[in-house]
Amino acid sequence: MRPLEAAANEGANSSSLRRDSSGWVRGLTLLLLIAGSAVMRFVCLACKPFWFDESFSAEVARLDWPNFLHLLWWREANMSLYYVLLRIWMGIVPVQRQSEFFIRSLSVLIAVATVPAVYWLAKMLYHRRVALIAAALLTFNAFHVRYAQEARGYALFVLLATLSSGFLIAEVREPSRRNRIGYVLCSVLAVYVHFYALLLLAAHWLALRWLEEAKREALRAQMRRAWITIGVAVLPLLVFVAKTGAGPIKWIPRPGVYDLLEFAEHFAGSFSWPLAAIFAVAGIAAIAPLGKRLWARHSTWDAWRCQFLLTWLFFPIALTALLSFARPVFLARYMIFCLPALVILVAAGLAGIRKSWLLAVVLCGVLLLGWQGVSFVYGHDFDNERDASGAAADFILDNSRPGDGVIFHIAETRVPYEFFRSARAEKNSASPAFTAQLGPEILFPHHGAGLGYRDFTGKPTADFVQSVAASHARVWVMLMNNGTAESPDATTAMLTRVLGGAFPKMTVWEFAKVQVRVYSEE
């Protein structure tokens, strides 16, 4: 072999070895991040008490199939996919072992799976360096940890939004039937986890309109068929939304400027401004080199990927914030599906730091700030204080006497009570008779021996309350979401008037967002 050929072969072999070594290091780093994300999300998983929404999830999942399906169609079609998965998950173990830790762990496993999904998406948009940084940012993101530790569908929402966007990018890069099927499937499932996924699909549609003309024309027919298929598949949910209207979200408060600024801090993964400021600077650094090309129609790939991430990140947030001036629809946790776009955009900005030692220092600082946020959410909530429905239910169970009855101000209030009552029964006896005898007699809502779909809605009437008061020596009342002491809602006013006239004594105990009363002869 001639010397030049030998040198060329040696150079090629050396380059191949470096690539293999680099690939091995990246693979190991990703595995460590996945393991780290699991550890951070399992740590302190049961530190915070179950609250109303989580109890609601568990009790819905425990319904028998007829009641379960009826409730989904009647009032809980949103998040229906999560309820189905939680039902399957809880069926793995006996009721006695369905602890709060176990119920929440489904969300943790789903959240951990989002880390490699974000890596996959970021690698398609940029390269492996950006992908690893994005995976690290998600791993240490306290907003993600907060909702990974909750028995609700938000972790699943993030995963499916990431996969839907990933298959869309894969289709843009290399159109194929497999990518389109993946996009349709993940998009449909995302909508059945939360109907705000429709905002994600709208963002996808808007972003594709900025794609370079040749690529856009090549995708037009196939994507039209994909969106038609998605529309047909989610039609039952659209009918449900049209049927129920804004009722299920009428409780959402109107956000102010301070609320939006606080959301930016929390979304970055912290309870203060420094991390959000770093994220803002890194995001600007990712798009600044594009200059005017960022606003150009029919953009090249390097500009379009930024347009895609910015549309995904800002369109749903801006639209819901603006609509909230007419009817409040913006809620921080509903925007969690935009989080992958944020961490990828920030990762692209950080990856622009050319000196490896400087990147390492900056990234360590960012992750340290993220860890402080994670430590904070182990014992606190970013959003409003969670209710103490569990403590209120335990208080009633501890202090009730034979012959007592209990009325729930609104039917849904029975749901957390039922969860904590069954948890106490499981610790003492597996007998259904034991569970039925535990605590005061349930007067309202009560449509059968166990919890059924009709027990999830309704309010007591004055005639009913008057009739049951006459046959009980003491009546407990559990109140939630009932206005204020100065301005109670109509049902609270009715209960106060009717039970106050039937019993000479009323005693009140206050819990976080819950009030417990007992009316008695004594």
C-alpha cells in the first residue's frame, strides 16, 4: 500500500473511532438523564396529599364499566384516555395496594418517557448536541416534575404533544406513510387526553404555512388527508364540547399581567425570575442569527424550525390569554404541552456557545437553578394551594357517630370523601359491608350502594334537606367552591337556612378550601 493511501485509511479509521466514541458517550448521557428524570420524579412522590382532582381521577377509574363509560360521555370526555390508562394501571394490583404513590407513579413513568421523546424531536430539528441539552433541561424542569407527580393527564399530554410534533417533523423531512400514521395516531390520542391539544394542531397548521413552497406543495395533499382523518376521529369529543359548552371550565379565573409573568417563571422551572431570564436570553440567541429571515414566508430549514418552535410555544398561550378578556380560558397547567418547544428552543440557544468549558459552566448553572425549583415543588405547588379535602374527610370519619348523616354541598364533593373513606376501609377490612358502614350515612348525593355516574353531579333541594333533617340527630355538611362567607352561593344559603331552622346548634371547622359543618340538637 502506498504511504498516502495508508495515511488516508488511518485518518478514516481514526475519524470512525471518534464518531463511535462520541456516539457511545451521547447514548450513555441520555440514559443517565432518563434515569435521573425517574429518580427526581419518584423522590417525594407521596409527600403532598391527594387533592380533589387526583381523588376524582382515582374514583372515576374505579367505577364499573357501565358507570365509567356513561360518565365519560356524560361529563368527563376530556382526559378520557388518561382515565382509561389509569383504570388499566390500577387494575394491575389489588385495591388494598392502590396507594397514592402507586396511583401517581403512572404519571411518573409517562413523564420519564418524554425525555427520550424530546431528544428525538430536538435531534431531528437540530443535532445531537441540542438534543442532549433539551433532554437535560426537561429532566430538571420543575414545572414538568410538578405535574409528573400528579394523578392527572398532564404528563401524558406532554408526551403525546411531543410525539405528534415529532412525527410531523419526520414527515416534513422524509414523507412516509409510517410518519403520517404516527402523526394522526398521536394527535388523536392527544386530543382525547386534553381538548386543548386542538391548539397544538392549529399551531402545526400555521407553522406549515411558513414552510418553503416546494416542500409545502409536496405535503399539501397528504397532510390534508391526515387532518381530515384526525377531525373525524375526534368528532365525538367535539360533539361533547358543543354539548357541555364552557361549563367545565367556567371556574377558571381571568389572568392578569402578574399571573402571566409568574407563569413564565414557573414554566421555565423556577419560583423566581433568574432562570426565566436565562431562558429568555437563550431563546433570543437561538433566533437572533436569522435576522429578517425569521419573518420570511417559505423559509429555509434553519429559519422554519425556529418558526415551528415559536408558533408551538406562543400561539396557544397568546390565543388563550387574549380570549380570556372575553371568557377566561387560560390556565397555566393547560399550557404544559408547549413545554417541549421551550426547552428545545433554549437548548438551541445554549448550544451556540462555542467554547465547551463555558457551555459546561452555563449549563451547570441552569441545571442548578432548575434543581432548586424541583426541590421547591416537592413541598409546594406552583399554582394555587391545593384543597384539604382529605383532611376534611378524615375529620368527618373520625368524629361521626352512629345515626349521623352527611350532605355534600355539590355532588362532586362526595368524590374525594369517597376516596379517603375507601382508603381507610382498605386499611382495616376488605369487606364491602365494612366500607358501607364507615362514617355517617350519605344523604346526598346517593343513588345506590356505591358511587355511580349520577353521584358526580347535582345539588340538594330545600325539600329534600328538610325531609332528611327530620330523621337524623346530627347532619354533617361538606362545602367546597361555595363562594365566600360574605357572599355564599345559593346552595350554601339554602343549607344554612333549612338546617339552621331544623337544628339549634351549628359548629364549623375550616380547612384549606373546604368547610365542614355539623348541625345538631346539642
